[in-house]
Amino acid sequence: MKEIATNYSEAIQTIKDVILKSRYRAAVLANRELLSLSYGIGKYISENSRTGFWGTGAIETISEKLQQELPGLRGFSAGNLKKMRTFYEEWQGIEGEDFINRSLLMNEFEIQDFTKDSDFPLQHFLQLGFTHHSEIIYNEKSREGRLFYIQKCASEFWSVEKLKYHLKSKLFEK
């Protein structure tokens, strides 16, 4: 931040820039934590539901019990728990064993160093919310298409609605 401002306009712009950058960093950190949570829950559900330990209706029961034990908890419906499982299953094999899980623990500098040597847009991946990821997974089956939409969402700040529009119009194929 500049030490001395020559006028109020410059001071306001400097302070505004710092506030916006701070808000953006806070959102990215919160996003990363929520993605980590979703990935971890997805892994747990996948490992238990796909191996036959849990019977039919287990995810629905777990969701109901979570709602009872943590009143007001949002985002853990049976449908969302299944989306978390899919999120884990779709990304678990990327770039080696448990790549996403390790990546969620990287700091900003490690991510920048990593992305220089990889075609996986980790920085963009971590900028998107879980809803964006779910829409991409359910509507684009190819890895190239998914990476395309991840990069577009992150670099052009697409809302979920704009992403849905572009997925429906098959922008990647054009």
C-alpha cells in the first residue's frame, strides 16, 4: 500500500483495491476449505457406499440424522452428499493418487510453482465453488471440456447461471 496519497481520490482507490484483494483472498480460502470438506466427505461416502458396507438408503438416513443433530445445517441433503461422492470419484485419479486432496493443502506459492509444470489448472480449480464443479461434472463428461469450463469460470468470473448457459449451448464443442 502506498505510504502517502496526494489526494483523497488516490487514497480511496488504494484502500478500495486493498479491500477488494482481501475479500477475494478470503473467498478463495473459504472456497478451498469447502472444497476440501466436500472432497473428504465424498471420499468417505464413496469408500463406504461402493464397497457394500452401507445398504440402500444409507445416504438419505445420514443426511436426515445430520439435519437433526445440527439444526440449520445447509448443503448436506442426500442429493448434495451424492454430489460430494461424485466430486471425489470424478477427480480422485487426476495427476496421481489423491492429487486434489494434497492440492487443497498447498499454499498459494506452492500452487503457482506447481501450475508451471502441469496442464491441470489447479489455481482455477480451487477458485470455483462446489456448485460450479457439480454443474461441470454433471454436464461435461470429457476431461478437456471440464478443464475448459473450469478455466473459463475462474478467469471470466462466470456465475453458476452463466456456466449453465454455456454448458447447455455446448460452448466447448464450438
